[in-house]
Amino acid sequence: MTDYEHLLVKQDGDTVRITMNRPQRRNSLTEGHLRELLDAFESAGRSDATGIVLAGEGKAFSSGHDFGDVAERDLAGVRSLLRLCTTVMHTVQSVPQVVIARVHATAWAAGCQLVASCDLAVAAESATFALPGGKGGWFCHTPAVPVARNIGRKRLMELALTGDPIDAATAADWGLVNYAVPDDDLDARVDELLARATRGSRLSKAVGKQTLYAQLDRPEADAYAVAAEVMASMSQSGGAREGMASFLEKRAPQWTD
């Protein structure tokens, strides 16, 4: 796959593994790093993979935006950087594959935003999560957007206003990650969850993921309208027909997509 300056990317069977590789800067997010993430996710999205694992190399999953890349920018420059970051987050959710974050050490600020933007997340018990802008000079406005949609209002307010980190067990309890596991079990649990989340029809899974995001923040009536129309349309797909036929015929399904 493509060689990157800030990422390690490889396809392992049906899984694309994207590893942020700026350990000397704790995988902080510069414009160049974000552009590589965008390209890697877009490329993975076009591949025949069923799952994507996002990880970090070194002593952090990601410490957030690289202030060295932000401090000298004017308003237009910072606005452009944040729009790029938002595009990356949207792309993580729009690719047809299941995306799972493999979180170790620190996931702070925009690093926490990345975790919250992934479909699923497994964290090592030693990991911590924070929106540290609450105790600094640059509030974590954009990282708070997907975090809010994971953990609810009061917990978001505590995380964002105090700036204090929470541990992995708390992150799991709050819904920011699916599981907090012993550090030595991290890779195995990531792969186990991904295997469960990617079984079945590829097309059905892809449309299902995208429809979930399309309806999540809509009023209930609108959400039902979106979901019902997509579900009706997908009833005619090969995967749906095979799933129903195999159930009725009491046999294992044979997925062709």
C-alpha cells in the first residue's frame, strides 16, 4: 500500500491497519498527518477490506493537535486546519468498512475526537482520555462534537469543563469505548470484536453503518423515515435474500458480496 511519512498502513487479509507513526510527537496531528489520514481512510474505503483498525505507535495513541502547527497560523489558517480535521472524522464514519480504534496510553483532545469518531473502540486498561482544553487556553470545541454523541451531556460537561483525564474503565462505563481490557489482551480483543462486527454480507454492513450515522441525530420520526426506506430497499439485495433464504431453509448462509 502507499508509503506515508506519518503513518504505517498495511492490509492484513480483510483488515486494513492504519497506525499513526509520529511517536516523537506523541502522534499529534499536523496538517500533513491529517492529510495522510484522510488519504489512507479514503484508500481503505475503496479497497475490498471489511474492517479498518486505527492505532498509534509509541507512548500515545494521539495527543491531539500539534500546537507547533497551530501557533503561527492566522484565523484563516486555523479554520482550514479544523475543516480538514472535520473531514477526516466524517470520512472515518462514511467509509463502508467497520472502523475500530485500538487505544493505548493517551487519547487526548483531537486524539479523543478520533476515538469517538470510530465505529468501535477497545482500550488498554492503562489508557487515558481527556479534553484538556478546559483547563488551558484553547477549549476543545471540535473534539467535543463526537464525544458528546458518545457519552451524553453531563459527562461531556465534566470532561470538557474540567479538562481532567478519565481512565479506560471510566471511558468504557461512559460509552466512549466498548471495552477496557488488560494491556496484554488489547490486540486480541480488537481482532475479536472486529471479527464479530464484520461477519455477514459486506454490502448490508456498509449500508447499515452509513444509515445508522444518517439517522442518529435526527428526531425520531425522521430517523424512522430514513431507516424504513433504506431497510425496505435493502430487502431486495442479494445479501438480504440469502440471509432470509438460509434461515428458512435451515442452512448456513453463503455470502456473495
